[in-house]
Amino acid sequence: RRGQSVDFADYRPYAAGDDLRFVDWNIYARLETLFLKLFLEEEDLSLAIAIDTSASMDWGGPNKLGFAKRLAMALGYIGLVNQHRVSLYAFDRGGVRPLTSLRGRRRTRDLAAWLLELEGGEEGDLEAGLRTIATGRRGRGVLIVLSDFLEPGGYDAGLRYVAGGGDDVFCLQLLAPDELDPAGRGLAGDVRLRDAETGADCEVTITPALLRAYRTRLDDYCSGLRAWCNRRGVGHLTISSDTDLEILLLEYLRRQGILQ
């Protein structure tokens, strides 16, 4: 942004009240008109990564939480080597576990150690987690939320806290191949399904009609989340946990504007 530094940006006409120290007197000597020198000032970019560690995330093949940790490590490392201020938050019903204000390549070990110790399995609480993260942040930056967003109470209440907080927010929705294509992963016949967080059981017979209905509901849910994000200027991308991380970083996230 425009400010004070050694990097020259442009000129603009002098206006009453401007600081005379920034007047270019060489131009005044030639044109007898006052022009002010403008400079570029770099802002301290804050990168925050919020990781949903609920039981529904600690599931799937490949495991969604394991994929989220690898992705957070890659994004955090990119932030550290570019001298940005990096903070991470893990959240579930048990609360928010922060690792804040890392800066510089030498903090890579601290980032990796924190992620390696991160465990899931608790019931989720997206609203409470994002509310705590939003109220505790200061200034502007980039906030990336890694979650499946499979909340019984919906995602909108939690996302409202971060969508209006001044950050550039990106929601990366992580789903396992088992969720995206259960038939392709061998789900068939009479089965008992158990909710990963509540423990509630449901006995069903898997039929082609049921699979089509499931796929329609899933597509509607993801489309609804995407539309909600688009209306509020929040980035959104649905990612399978078997996606190649290099392709995700170099292609998908660049198209989303998260990486340059």
C-alpha cells in the first residue's frame, strides 16, 4: 500500500496540509508546481490456518485430518520462508488450541512438531471454534479454514464470525473419497452406519436409488456452502483427501488466488 519507505511509487499534486518533506523540489524548480513523492510500504501479512479436528475429520481413506495437517504444513512453510507471521489454530468441542506468531524459516521445526502432536476424535463445534478465533485475531491478513464443514447445526453461524472480520477468508472443504463416491469404495448391501461424532447408528440397505439420493444431497450441501461463500466474498474449494498435494498447491490454490 502507499506509505513511507525507500521504494518510490508515484507522484501526485500537492494538497494543503501535506508534509512538505515529501515535496519534490527538483520538479518545482523546473515546473514551478508542487508535487508530492509517494512511496510503497509493505504491510506485515498475517497468515492464519484454522484446522477442524473433530471426529468426522479424523476419518476416511486417506484420512481427512492427516491430509489437513500436510496441507497446513505446506501452507505454513510457504508463509514462514516469505517472512509472514504465521498462526495455527486447532478447534473442536474441546476448545481452540493455538500456535501463534511464528516467523522465519527457523520456526519450521516448531510448526511441524505442533502438527505432529495434533489429534482428532472430539465432537465438532465449528461455530464456537471460529468465534474464538475471530475474536482473538488482530489486524488484517489471510485466514484459511480446513474442515469438512459437515456440521449438524450448519456452517453459516460459524463462518459469519470470520467472514466479516477483515481477513481474506478461504474455506477449503476436505472430503474423503468414501464420502464423495461410496459405491466406488465398495459400500453395498445391508450395512450399519455409525455417526463418527454422536455415535448414533443407522441400519440401511444400499441401493442404486439410495446412492443417487445421497449424491444429490451431498452436491446440494457443497453447492450451498459454495454459494454462501461467494455471496460474502469468501473463497471456497472442495478437495478430495486423495488429491496430490503438489497439484493442489501449484494448480488449484493458484487458481483460487490463495497462492501466487
